[in-house]
Amino acid sequence: MNPKTRIKWLVSILLLALAALGGLWFVTAPGREAAQRGGEKPIILGFAQLGSESGWRIGNSRSVAQAAEKAGIQLMERNAEQKQENQIKALRSFIAYQVDVIAFSPIVEDGWDNVLREAKEAGIPVICSDRSVNVEDDSLVACFVGSDFYAEGQRAGQFLLRKMEGVPGPIRVAEISGTLDSTPQRDRARGFRDVIAQDERFEIVYSKSGDFLRSLGREVMKDILRSEKIDVLYSHNDAMTLGAVEAIEEAGLAPGQDIVIITVDGEQGAIDLLKQGRINCVVECTPMLGDLIMQLAQKLAAGQEVPRLIYSEEEVFTEFDEDLLSIPPRGY
């Protein structure tokens, strides 16, 4: 048994032991396509998910698992439970196991240089999925696949300009932002502000992080209603928005009427509220990235070059759409 095979064999035993103890590791066997290839060695992909904080994130994990099965890629997945230190440990475990490719959704942008340098030194290419990182050496990451968060913020702002056309100012806006220092939090805020800055009627009177969590979205909205009179709520994800809608209704107000609501993601729950008139605009951010990740993993494992940025195609759903009832089930 050669040294690399011996290491993988020993780590496999360790992972199975962790799973038996209720740990966070999930290892899937090669899919049907691998078996059909007559025992060809499958690609091993280490995937470090940041958590399971929302329906979006759960849908994203499911998309990756299903795509790996379909592509015949062995998936080694770990859930970091919203902690960067857990993700760094997961990446180091993948490096020790000598996986072929690593993919991860970084919780925040900063603090990854050391572990990504270790991956590069081990010859393991890294894919950033959904969120990106801020590193001194761009070569530490092979590519990013996911949404253009700045464009999402712009789309939210563009809807607001249309919605408030002819309405006298000032128009008071509250923002519930995502996890501080994460890519979507930074870019969704920046894109939105760059658009509404074109119109002096708009004023952001409140901005606070809800950490992409429904419970915190509800609590932040309660604080907004206690401290400010607002016309518009811009929320960085649907989970926080659903919590905010609960708080608005508890205060005796009508969401979508007394307060214009703009949200990002496109979860089924948000689309349902849009159809009911309780949300005014849903900017899509698709979690269905699994197939793209597997295609990139296959190319990188074969030593091929891939594009640095791969953005998913997305839509905007608004109260102005003629047939909201035709929106198909979201799957997340």
C-alpha cells in the first residue's frame, strides 16, 4: 500500500468513527455513473458548508449532494454550524485526507490565507461557492461560483425606484443586513445604495445585521418599529424577512402595504407572501449550484483551467408581474 493510499485508508476509518459518534461528517459513496464506468477511481470532493441557517442553505446542500451522486463524485461534506473555526478545521481535514478538490462557502471574507495556502501547497484546487474570500494571493482560489451579490442589491434598488415613482420624499428605508463582513452582506448593501443614491428622496435611517437568521430578523424588526417610522424594509435574505413580517403583523401593520418590503433569495415562503401581497419584491439568489460545482471539480481534478468567475442566472419577482401564480415551486 503506497503512502497516499495508507493515509486515505486511515482517515476513512477516523471519519467513520466520527460519524458513529454523531459528528458533523457526511461521506457519500460514488454515484451510479461511477459504477457504470467499471470501477474507475472517483473524484473526491471535500465540501465545507457554512451552516443550515435557512431554507436556502438547506437547498444548497441538497443540490450539492444530489449533483455529486449524479456525477459519480465522492462527496465528503461538513457543516460548520456558522463558525469560521469549524470551517477551517474542515478544510484542514480535507487537506490531510488529500481530497482531489475542495469547495466551500466561506462564512466571512477574511481570515482564510493560511489554510488556503496549505491547500495550494498540497496541490488541491479550491472552489469558493456562494460566497467569496479576501486573500492577498488570488491564486489560492481557483474560482468562484454563485451569485452576483452587487447586482442583486442593484435590482432591489431599481425596484424601489419604480415602486416609489411620483411619491414625495423623504422616503425612510430600514435595512436588515446579512452576516457582517460576508460577501453578500457587503455587496447587497453596496449595490442597493449605489442605485438609490441617484434619488435624494431616499434615506436609510436604520441598518443592522440579522445574521441571515429568521429569529434575528424578527428581533431586529421589532427594534426598528420601536425606534423608527419607516416606509421601506430592505432585507438581505428571505429568512430574516419572514421573521420581520411576523413582527410587522404583530405590531398591527400590513406588510407590503404599510411598509414596502424587498427581500433577496427566492425561497418558497417569500414567493408565497409575494403572491399574497405581503411582500413587494423578491430578488432571486439561487442555491442550485450543485451541477456547476461538479463540472468545475471534474475539470480541476483533470488539471484543466476554469473561468475565475461563474455567475448563476437569476430573476426578479415583483408585484408588477402579470402572472405571479405561474411561478413554479422553488424547491427550497
